[in-house]
Amino acid sequence: MRSLKTATSILAVIAVCLLSGELALRAAGALWAPASVLVLHHRIHDEDLGWRLNPAYPDIDAWCFRNESVPTQVDVVVLGDSQSYGYGVAPELSWPRQLTALSGWSTYTIACSGYSPVHGLAIWDDVVSLQPRVIVAAVYAGNDLYDSFDLVYGYGQLPHLRTKNDQRQAQIAALEASGRLAKQARLVTRMGRQPWPLRDFLRDHSTLFHFFRHVTNGSAALAGRQQDSWQSARAYALLHPDFLYAHDGGAGSRTTLTIAKRLLPLDTSDPRIDEGLNVTLGALREMAERATAAGARLVTVWIPTKELVFAPGLNTQAVPQMNQLIVAETHVQQQVRDATADLGVTFIDALPALRHSLRLGEGPYPESADGHPTAIGYAQIARIVAAALPRRDQL
């Protein structure tokens, strides 16, 4: 009995300490702006997009995107995901900011992890209010089809982009009822580990959680990625052979590939992924029409997966599912390319430039399983976009 009382007392003290710490951090965040970054989630809820970036964080503007400020007018608006946000690098090294440095065209970026360019269509009035000359829809092969599907079917935005086919609607509904695509995607991302509901709750509601997260390793999206050694990355990949493959092509050409993670969002044999493709193509069509009506020009940038960039140097027989990924991604890329050609929209393919950088051993991607480019990789995307943009006197 005495030991039970002692344990209860200890738990009570711990609970009081945790509650006190939670309240103290909340007060600090509310009273002192610099402290807010340490205790707040980097995303906030948004009715139209599901979420936006938290403007309490540095480099996040009043519209909750990664820009120095919200301009009254800008030359180029970029619509995309974390690849266009510039995950893992300082703001000035994201490819839209590097595009400004290369071309002199001012840019404004509407991009966030979990977005696709379709999210830009959901807030189109904001996009055209900036009076852009060019609107860039950056399509990332790695997860945009899933994210487009999730925006329209998961969050109920842009319902007019949903399929009109009753049989396909029923098929999608049945699949989602048996197991949501969002849950499947998260399970693959976590390499088969089941989500921990308590962690998700703390992530969404606890200032203590974010404080300790920042103190320990911060956020790669906001603070810059932290690189482990190649030996560590390779050892980790060997522990998870069903999800990771360590490829050593020499200095500047080493990386950890995530075949399964990239294959799921590209597998159009799943009606939901195929619908994500149809939603994306429909959105591009609508954006092209609306851009013209607003006196702007739509440009599409295709950003490949890291896996496809590395594909020519791989022994595909030794990498499970790699051939399947190559076929799936190439198919989706061709669908987007053909659709933009039919619309008279410029299609910019970043794949050749990234592969060229890889052949030179420049290290366009990190050695870890992170699928986002390094600053060098982002520079390659910026250069190819700058080269394809029309001259000012052509608009």
C-alpha cells in the first residue's frame, strides 16, 4: 500500500511539473515573440488548404508562406510543395529565390509540405491579386497525385474537379472505406511502423513537445537538414531493406533511395492515384484558362523523384521495384507533358539538369533518405526554369 502511495505521489509531482512547464511555455510564447518559435507547431489550420505555415516562424509572411513579405505585385508566382518551399535549405537557397537571383524576375512562393500546385487553384484569387506575369505550377512526381486527391476528396475542396463517373466514384468510396489512402501513405512513410496516437496528439496540442523537439534536433524544414555520415545512412538502410536502398556511386553520387515510398503515390492502378492524376490535369487546364484571363502565362515545371534521377546508375535487378517505379513515373510525366502541350503551356523538365549534376558528382541530393534536393540541386532547377522563362519584352 505504501509503495502504491509513493508511486501515486511521484506521478502526481511529474504531472504537476509537466502542466507547469506547459503553462509556462504557453505564457512565454504569448508574451515574447522569439519564444513562440520554440513552442508552436510550424503549421496552422486553414479552411481552404487544410493548413498553412505558421506566421510566428521566421521567414514566414502574413499569408503564411515562405517569403520575406507579401508584395502588391510580383513577376512570378510559384505553386508547389516542399520541393518548391525549399525544404532543408535556407530560404535564399530555395529554387524560387535562386530563380530571382539568376533572372531578376521577382518571385512569390505559395508552397508547403503536403501541397500540390492544385492547392494554388483553391486560393486563385490570392494568386492573381499579385498581378503576376508568369504562374509556375511545379508538379513533383513523388507525392503530388496523392496530395491533389487528398485536397479534393479528403478536404472537400474544388469539388468540381471530382470525377463525374458514378462507377469510379463508388470505387473510390469503397476503397477509402476499407482503408484510407492517407493512412496507407503514412504507413509507408513510417516504414511500416504504426502511428503513435499520443505523439500525434502532443504534436498538435503540446508546447512542451515542440520545445523538446527544437532543443533536440529542430525542424529540417525550418532550421536546415542535419546530415549523418554516409556510414550511418548506409547502416540504417540495411536495417530496413524493404523500404530503403543505399546507393554508393562515389562522392557526390551517394544517396539512400526510398522506392516503396515513391511507388505508392505513382501507382495509377489504384483508382485514387489515377483520380489524383485526373484532378491534377483538370486543375492545370483550369489554371491555364484562368491565367490567360488574368493576363498571365502558365508554365509547368516537372520535378522528378530522386529515385528517377539516380536510375541510370543503378543495377535495377538489385533494387526491388525500381523498374516498376521508372515505368510508373515516366507514364505520369508523359501524361502531364501531353496535357500541357495540348494547352499550349510551356513544360519544363528538371530531370536532365539534375542527372547532369549527378554525373558531375556535384551532390544534387543528400546522402540520407531525404528526397529533397540540396542547394546545388535547387540551383539546377532554378537554372533550367530561368532559361525557359520568356523575356520580359515577350509578355
